[in-house]
Amino acid sequence: MSASFEFIWNIILTLVVAPAAWFLLHLNGKQEKLTTGLSDTREEMAKTYVTKTDLHNDLNRIMQRFDRLEEKIDRITGAR
């Protein structure tokens, strides 16, 4: 009786452990794909988009140039 009980218990454990192990391996593979995709996305965003501080610095430089141009135009028009 105990041999058949052990046999049935081994079958039950196999039916539970094998799918659980497959599921965990499958999840691990998906997690690796997501991690790789995320790092690729970050690299692509760095090529395409600019940070707020860089944009702010560039806009300040442009505005300073416009201010200098306005001063020059005022001097030219005021001198006549």
C-alpha cells in the first residue's frame, strides 16, 4: 500500500512542480526581454529628445542673442 501511495504522491508532485518551474522560467524570460527593451527605449529617447535643463539653457542663449540684436537695432535707429 505504501509503494502505491508514494507513486501517486510522486505523480501529484510532478504535476504541480513541473508546470510551476516552467511558469517561473517563462516569467524570467519575459522579464529579461522587458529589461532589454527598456534599455533600448532609454537609448532611443536620448537620441531624439532633450532634457529640460538643456532646453532651458539653449532658450536662454537664444533670448540673450535676441536682446543683443534689439539693442543694436535700437542704437542704429536712434543714431539717425
